[in-house]
Amino acid sequence: MALKCGIVGLPNVGKSTLFNCLSKAKAQSANFPFCTIEPNVGVITVPDERLEKLAALVKPEKVQATTIEIVDIAGLVKGASKGEGLGNKFLANIRECNAIIHVLRCFDDDNIVHVDGSVNPIRDKETIDFELQIKDLEAIEKKRDKYQKIAKSGDKEAIKIVDALDKYIAHLEQGESVRSLEITDAEKEVVSDLYLLTAKPVLYVCNVDETSAKNGNKYVEKVKEAIKTEDAEILLIATSIEAEIAELEDLEEQELFLSEMGLEKPGVHHLIQATYRLLNLQTYFTAGVKEVRAWTIIKGMKAPQAAGVIHSDFEKGFIRAEVIAYNNFVALGSEQACKDAGKLSVEGKQYVVKDGDVMHFRFNV
């Protein structure tokens, strides 16, 4: 699916280091490929233990994981909303993304100069928030000016639109991002054509020192307090550790290194899975002797749309879906065993696909 997440942050916060670690993530697992579409875009495999368990049972000729796109967006500076630095490119790149990974520096190191002279993740966050909010404000005010002229003639629909836009403007002028505004679906629709930057879901990555990778530090606590109203996830990653892991080619060496650090898995592993959730995605599987494969769908998709991810003909000619819950498949060991135990259900066009469903589609074109 053509959904992607953009990594943003001020210069020297560890943003590009994180992206580079993701680019080398193939060293952490045989099924962990990465390819570069252009210099700052990577296609990264989503690690999923369920896929490995299904493959162990089915023993297929091929195993295919699902992927997401990660974009390393040019570092932002103050004044980006006015075109400073790479401001216009930066903001255009964010607009093209479906969600944001916001990297905040949460470590002290005299050898790495901070662009503002001192470490303060809250100030850094506010700098980026401000630039994005200003850009959103410009877009909304431009649209309001257009509809205010129509509203003056008494057009009821235009009046409703202006009222909704005023609600957004008031919220942004208070220094708040659109994602924290309580709005109706109708009000959301009013700005859907603007692709607002601060409406995008966000994951905050606190780049910490090695000793804080597990439990955080004073900077992380401040970030938690600052974002408590945003309904956003926080992830702790020590890019210094991730960079070392990325250099280790041997899986056993990586596991030993992680064990010494008191960590179970590389941070990028958790980051990729968190990004997947951030994009509101889930996985279903197809499992046969030719291939066991993970497929990406948006949460809430019904069976025909899920089938269409494989091929448009599957959606057009959808007849039914044969569904086995992942836990049942693993517990019983095979499709046939699930059939014999009555654990295979036949579902129609209204079936909402569940995360982990093992599916087989019947279609006729």
C-alpha cells in the first residue's frame, strides 16, 4: 500500500542516523530487506513473528513480508514556514506523508553541537510544531477568505464552512496542533483538501544515551508531560546503540550485544511496528505451499477490499472469503486440521477483516 511515514526533527538530533540504521536493518533478520527508492526514501520490511510461525508450519517455497515506506525529510530550521533553509521542500515532503515520526534529542553530548546551543527537547518540539502550525494557519485562512465572500451573500453551506474554519484557526492560534482538536466528521471534511500538516498522526522518538535506552531520563519525562493531550505514542531509541547493531553482520553477535544492553530487540524493530500502527494498518495472511505472505490493509477494510490488495480482479469478482483465525491455524497446525475442527469460516462481502486472519479468496471474473 502506498502509505509512508516521514522522519522529522531539527538538525543533529539523530534523525538521519536513525534512518541509516533502518537502511541496514537487513542484518537483523534474513527477512528484513531494505531498498532505496531515492536518496531519502526507504522501503522497509515490517517484522512479524506470526509470518515466521506460519512459514514454519506450511514450509512454503517463498515467504513474503509486508513493507512500509520511511522518508528522511530534510532538517528543519526556524523560519521554515517562510521558506528558510530547505523549508519549502521540508514542508512539501511532510504533506506527502501519511504520518510523522518526530525525533527529539534527549541526551547530553558536548561533541554534538545542538543547533540552538543547548539540549531542550520541549523547545525543539515547539519549534517544529510552530512551523507546521503557521503553514496550516496560512492554508486555512486562505480558504476562509474565499468562503467568507460567499457567506456574505447568505449561502448557508458557506456559512457552515467558515464557522468550521474559524474553529481550526482559533485552535492553531493557541499554539495547538489540529490533531488535538475535537471535531466532527463534517468539520474534518471541510479541510480534507488541505492535507494539514498538524492533523497527521505522530510518533515521538526520544533519542537517548545508552544508559537511558530502557527506562528513559529527565528529558523523556518532560516529553511525556508535554504530549499528554496529544494521544501520541513515545518510543525510546538510542541511535548510538542502533548504529552499533547495524554494523554487526552476525545475528548471534547482535543478540549477545542486545543482551548486554538489557534489551530484547533492536529499537528499530519496535519503531517499524509502531509506525505500522501509526498508519492505522493491519495484516492478513495467505498461506499455501507456493507462498506464505503478509498483506497490508487499512483497519476496518472488508473482505472484497482486502482481496483487491492482491489483485483488482479479486475485488471485482469477489464471491467469498475462507477465513481461519491466526491463533487457530497455529494451534491446530494446518488448514486441513482447521477445516476438520470447524475452525474455517466462510465470509461474505460485509466481513470486516481482523488482524492476523489467514484468508483464501474465491472469485470469478
